[in-house]
Amino acid sequence: MRSDTGRAKAGWGLTAAAWFGVLFLNVPILFIILYCFTTDDRSYSFPPPGLTTRWFGVALARDDLWAALGLSLRVAFISMLIALVLGTLAAAAMFRFRFFGKETVTLLILLPIALPGIVTGMSLRAAFDLANLPFSFWTLVLGHATFCIVVVYNNVIARLRRSSPALVEASMDLGANSFQTFRHVILPNLATALLAGGMLAFALSFDEIIVTTFTAGNQNTLPIFILKELSRPHNRPVTNVAAVMVMVITFGPILLAYYLTRDTQDTAGSGK
């Protein structure tokens, strides 16, 4: 009886701790959403003195916000495509072949996402300066692709490790060539891992701020737009609306990636 009572108390304690963690992480997000509707444009008083939807109209009427949103979407999409190609090729090579220094190469592939973002940003800026590359749309894409590749790599290598080599051997035995084996056997097995990795890469690129700061030059992505607007007290509700836009756009790909890989453990190590 005492043992059952002790387990019940431990269960309640773990449940309370879990809920505390959930609230600690998500209540600040709820406040951001709440203050999109406040009538006070300068302070974060609670409760808000009144509620209004006019800030959504003000935000959506700003051309600079739409330009920043469009730039973020384009950079995230192209970075995702580059990451899908290079991340998949890297995963296939690391899974297929054994060679001297393989562990070192694996570490180098994972390094951009393991290092603090400011270190990655500084190193990319130095590399672009040495190469005499002016800051442009493509420096943003290259900067984001460095860590997006890791996300795709993690998903693909996890799926490859869980797939049976006998499938490829059986395909070859039945007369399929390398391209047919890849198209009809390997690619279908990698499909959800690729889609999940691509969605996560898109979400990470879209809301990236640290690497973007070092590689954007005078360009404004949506996160940089939000950062700049925070210094203007009268624009706080507009900043909150922009932040909600970031949350809405990134939530969809992350949720889709979760549902695609929830039973496969393919997203291990994909967080940044």
C-alpha cells in the first residue's frame, strides 16, 4: 500500500513538473499573441487597457514588412532545396562508404549546427570577405544552407541506418540498374525523411537571426525586421503581429515534420 502511495505521489510530482515546463515555455508566446490586440502602443501593461484588431491592418499595410517576408520565404525555400541535395548526397556517401577519416568528416558536417550561431556567422562573414563576395541574396542563402544541410543529413542518415541493405541487393538481383534501384527502392524509403528534413530546414532558415545578421548586409529578412522594430516603442504591437506571422509560418512545417517521423525517430539531432 505504501509503495502504491509513493508511486502515486511521484506520478503527481512528475505531472506537475511537466505542466510547469509546458507553461514556462509557452506562456511568453501567449503574451506575444495577446499584445497584438492591445490598444496601448507603448507599454506591456497587464491586463491590456483594451483590445483592438487595428494593428493587424497597420502591419499588413506596411510594404517593408511584406518585402522582408518575401525575402525570408525565398531564402528559406532555396536554402531548403540546396540542403536537400547536398544533405542527401552526404548522408548516402557516409552510409555507403568506409574510408580513413570518416569520423572527422562526420564531425565537420555536423559542426555548423553544433557551434553557436555567432561563431558560424562570424566565420561565414570572414569567408565572404576573403572571397570578395558582396553581401547579397546569395550570401544569405549560402549562410542558411550551412546549417540546413545538417538537418537533412540527420534525417536521411537515420532512415538509411534503419533500412535493410537486402532491399538494394534484391533489386540488383532482379535486374534493376543503379538508377532504377534509386528511383523505385531507395527514394520511396527516404521520401518521408526527405520531406521532414526539408520542412525542418525551411522552418530553421525562415526564423534564423544570428547567421542572418552577419550575412545579410543591408537586406531585411522578417526576423531582422522584427529586431529593428523592437527599438521603436510605438511599433511594439506591429512587431508582435510580425512575430505571430513567424510563428504561424514555421509552425506548419515543424508540425508536418513531426507527424511524418513520429514513429520512426528520424528527426534525432535535428534541433538547433
